[in-house]
Amino acid sequence: MTILLKSLRNLKTIQTQSIITRNICVSLRVDNNQTTSAGATEHYDIIIGGGGLVGTALAAALSKNKTLADKKVLLLEGAPPFKGFDVSKPYGNRVSAINKKTIALFESIGIWERMTNARVKPVKQMQVWDANSDALINFQHDHFADDVACIVENDLMLDSIYNQLNENAPNVIVRNLSRIADVKLPSKTGKSSSEVTLQSGEKFSCELLVGADGANSLVRKEMAVDVFSMDYKRMGLVATLELCEAGDNSVAWQRFIPTGPVALLPLTDKLSSLVWSTTVPHAKELLNMTPEQFVDALNEAFCKEFPKSDVAVKALDVLNSMLGQNTNTLRQYPPRVAGVMEKSRATFPLGFLHASSYVRPGAALIGDAAHRVHPLAGQGVNLGFSDVSFLVEALAEGTYAGAKLGDMQYLTKYEQRALTKNVPIIVGIHGLHTLYTTTFSPVVLLRSLGLQLTNNIPQIKDIFMKRAMG
């Protein structure tokens, strides 16, 4: 709890950051061969550092906004050109559970139909339960107008956005193999624009530099904002799994076991995607197991009876008796896993990060450059896409009102809207991670009662779900 209180104190400083007035414009064209002569500085209205999911989505959203579509944008990506997505190939091991607001963004930039025509899996139900007490929460599609979430491969999202940029966004330039070496903001240059120097020596200037360059953001470092970060000393392991039996595979399963949460996300009637958060040694052990050993370990993680907290179990029995509920009749069991797809296992480090401010004169942050969360709630990429919507909205409002697009009033609006959305979710996810990394009986009791009460009180459950859905 001390960590959470410190995080909240850092986050409260965000409302007080000052920003100078700035112009923004957008344009769009994919051109990986464009060069700038040594010593010359080419000017753009907006430069986006980072061509991942969130950076490319921002470029596409700017180009589709009627107020901003005539502006000139440069998207800088250090990796080679994206190879594209082939629906005939096996499922990728990196997927996201996208919510209603993200789907609305995809619809607004014209890519959602392309994605659904490829392969998108709706989630109709979600079950989360605690191995140390058997407390559970269950979300069903029947309670809401929309699906709980939709599972989409990251490569499919990226392919759809890049195709949109190529086909329908003539004002944006996409530069691949363009790594940023240096950033200078107006506070250092004394000029009215930000400056970017690539490793190639090419230089660009812009009215607004947007950092979409990940958790190690160079743009954020130049902004000199305070950052609250923590290495969880945990790894996430992903894989694509084949189930024992084909069926109506539309449930997302997550079980909190002593080493961390393990989750199955549906892909097809016979395939699911795995996200397993665990200790570093255990993740390495799982990565090096034979396929047969790995499948056995995974099935055990979902079915094994772990030591229970007697205090928590007794308290849940009393609570369920008072509410007329029987936890055992509510619980369902996930499908057994039959195999793991070859070369689909991979690991990545887990941690927490939040910048004290998302904006500075001449710069703004979105996505992982501004915040990084544990994947246990599936909200990381959704928060990044939410940043995109808020930033485009604020810039369009400023332009329509006749203000410069980097005007302090409108960049502050972006920051405030994003923080109002992000902070409760980010702190909540960090708190859940903290609560579920211990088997200390009083903590198990508190988290179990909280989980079961949320499941049994419809009003609380609806508020929780609506916030998670967008």
C-alpha cells in the first residue's frame, strides 16, 4: 500500500504542468526511401517517434479527423518495414483483448471491418478465480450490450493500420529504419519548434513531437518528467495452444496461483492464447521444457489444488451462505490443453511505469512511453489507444477554435482526460498485482472477500466491468 500511496502522490502533480503554445498539423504517405540532405532540417507539423501499434494508430487517426487531415505528419520507426499479415499462417503469440472504446477508434479510422474479415474472436464470458481461496468473479456477455472483449493478434492490428496509411492517408510520411539519436525541445533550443536528429545524421523539426517510443522512451527522457517505475522481477510467458476438444471456445480464463496469474484467451474453437505471469526462474524453466512437459505444467496450473487459507475459506463460506450463493456451482473449468504450437513460446519482462506528466512544451507522450502496466487485466494497449483518441480530440478542438494546435489549454485537456481514464486503472492493476503476489492469510482474506463481493453485488460488478470495457 505504501507503493500505491507514493504513486498517487506522484500522479497528483500532473495537473500542474505548464505547456507553451504550439502548432500541429498532419499528413500521411508511406515512403521509406525519402532522405534529407546532411545539414538540412525538414519541417513537419507533427513527428511521431515510434511506429508500433499506438504510434501508427495516432497517425491514422490524425489523417481521418476532418479538422486535422490537411496537416503534415512524419512517423519514425526504427525497425524495417512491416512484413504484413497472412491469414493463412498460424496464429501469432502476441494478442490483445481490446475493449469497446478501442473498437470505436478502429471503426473511426476505417480498419475494424478489415480486421473482422480476417480473424477476430469475441469473448462472451470471463472467469477469474483465486487458487488460495476459490473466490471468483464471472463476467458474462448477457449482462452487457457488447461482448466482454475481442481477442485480436497484434500483427493483424498493425497490418490493418499500415494498410490504411498506405491506401487512405496521403499526408503522412512513414520512415522505417529511422532511429532517433537525439531530441531537443524548445526549452533547450530557444526556438519555437522541437528538433529530432536520426542516427543517420538527418534532422527534422516539428511543432509537436509525440513520444510513442515505448517504456524506454527517448522523448520522455528529454522531457525531463518525473517517472515512477518498478521492476516486478517477474516474466510474462506467451504461447499459442491447441485444446483437447473443439467447442464453443468463447470464455477467457484467469487463475491466480501462488507464482502469478495464468490466463487462457480464446482464438478459435480449437485454439487459445496463453499469458502466464510467473517468477523469472520459473519462466525460463517453462520456456525450456519439452512440449509435453509444458502442456502438463499448464494443465496442472489450472487444475492443481494449492494450499488454501483456512481463514479466507471460512469467511467465504459465511459470506456465500448469507448471500445464498454456492461458489462450486458458479465455477466452471477451463478446457484441457492438448499441445503447444512450435516456436510460439516467448517471454517478456513485467514492470510498472507512470510519467508524472504526459506533456511538455513541444512534446507529448502516449502509450507505453507514458504508462506501463501488468498484463493481468489486459488493459495496457487499450490505455494506449485511449491516449490516441484523447490527443486527437484535444488537437481538433484547438484547431476548430482557431488556437494553435499545441496551445497550452488544449494539450492540458489531453493530459487531464487521459489521466482521468488512466490513473484509476493503472493504480488498480498495480494494486491487484501487489495483492496477488503473497499467500499471507490476512491479505488472501481481504482480496478473496473483495473478489467475491464484487461478483455477488451487481451494481459494483457493472461499474467495474463498464470501466474495463472502455
